[in-house]
Amino acid sequence: MIDLRIGFIGLGNVGSRLAGNLQSQGVDLTVRDLDAARVAPFLSRGASTAASPRGLAAGVDIVITCLPSPAACAQVMEAPDGVLAGLGPGKIWLEMSTTDPAEVRRLGMQVAERGALALDCPVSGGCHRAASGNISVFAGGTREAFERVLPLLALLGQRILHTGPLGSASQLKVLTNYLATVHLAALAEALTVATVAGLDLATTYEAIRISSGNSFVHETESQVILNGSRDINFTMDLVIKDVGLFDALAQQLHVPLELSALVLGIFRDGARRYGPRELSPNIIRRLEDACGVQVLAPGFPAQMADDEPKVRGYEVVPRGRSHL
């Protein structure tokens, strides 16, 4: 329990679970979302709401934004009745969206001009871990700001990494999302080949899990692929946004990537075929349709649930240093 008033803007797939985790731990919570249906359950459990982002920011100590795009965040922050208009000395803004590093730095400068602190704090680990409080949190900002928000981050997540200055967390987040997307595309190929080869898919799943081919993506997304639900609470348009941010960063740095463009092409084709809001693990449908097979196996869950006991969050310290 922390003695801070928290404002949370953006109650989508991830945001609703992060905010719900805070509410379940007795945090003084004020929430906002354009969809009133997403706000209503929080109000029924005792949370407050505000008429505008400005009003929310004025009434809390820390404002968290968790929004679907950099453009959406800019609108929430910079509108006449936006968050910036409600910030002042001593307040803190946490950007928990997956966003453009340059954009979070631009907005962070405006936050600082109002005497407030800014950190980018994207999360990684899936919606099931956001709900349980076992998700990982990257935090970019000054060490002073990080230490002020660490008690809150320890409620939101389990492994907390101070990544360096503002914007560094967002750079690492798009990098890790890119890696997850590469493995999802590779798993779609591997599981389809196993199906066409006539291999038992439950055995295939275990072979990958206990081998050098394993990954967090396999242990989660392969399960909902094999179940058939394909429901990991993430959609193809969000994959394209995230990998696009990584690809743009690499281009700005003049790094001649090869896999990034291929992965973007795969998911853009998937979005054209099945719609931008199609669940991202259903990228395997491109291969299922091409081969006339269904990659399914009994005994796998329709959605992931976190069975790891909740432990209080702690700072992960990089090797060779006490802190950044």
C-alpha cells in the first residue's frame, strides 16, 4: 500500500489490468478512458473518475498513461484540457505505453517545464502478468525520479529495471517487442512444418520448450495457437506499430537491418488478409491457408493465466554496477 493518489488514463487490454492490479491493492485510484464501459467496473469498486485529463492530473500525485499510439498520447497530454495543463511542481508523469522514444522525450520536456517529473515505464510479459503484478517494468528517467516511483512500480510489476535517461526504456521496449515478434513468426513456421510432417503437436510443443529453441513467446503464444483461440490480447495492428517503431529507430541510427522488414511485411500481409484487429498469433493462418491444414492440439488453454505467486517487485541491477 502506498500513500499516493494515482491517476490512470487508458484502460485497454494492458492498462485495465495494470489499473486493476493497483485497485486490488487498495491504491487511491482515479481512472479515465474514452469508453465509459471500461471505466464503469472501476467506479463500482470504489475508484474515482475525472471530467478531463487536466482534472485528473490536477487531483493526483502521479499520472499514468497507457495508450495505443504516440498520437493518442500526444492528444491526451497536449489538448487544452490535457494532462500537461493539470501538472505542476512535485507531480509525476509515467508513460507506460509502447511509444516512440523521441516523442516521450519531447513530451517529457514539457512536463519538466511545469516543474513535474517524467519517466517512460513500458511493461513486458503479457496481459496475464499485468493482471497478477508479475510483469516486468522498464523505467527511463533520472535516478531521483526512479527512486521516487519505485514503490509504485513494485506494486505494478515484479522485475523493475532502471534503463537510463528518459526515452531509453521505450527504446528497449520496442527492441524486446521486435524480438518477440520475430519468434512468433518463426514459431508459426515451425508449428506448421510439424503439422504437415505429421508430428504430434503436444510432443512438438514439449520438444521446443525443453530445447535451445525455447522462449517466453513459445511458452505463452504457442499454447493459444494450439488451442485455436489465438487469444493473447494483442492484435496485428499493434504488432505493426511496435515493429514499425523499432524499424524506424534502426533507420534513424543507419543500422542496415534485414529481418525487420521481412517481419513487418509478414504482419502487414496478415492485417490485409484478416483485418488489422485480428489477434496477432493468428499470423499462422497465412501458413495454415497455404498448406490446407489446421495447427491445433488438445489440452492447451484458450488464454494464459499467471500461476507464479505474486512477490513484491524489486529492482534488477545490471551487471557490473550498483545502479545507473
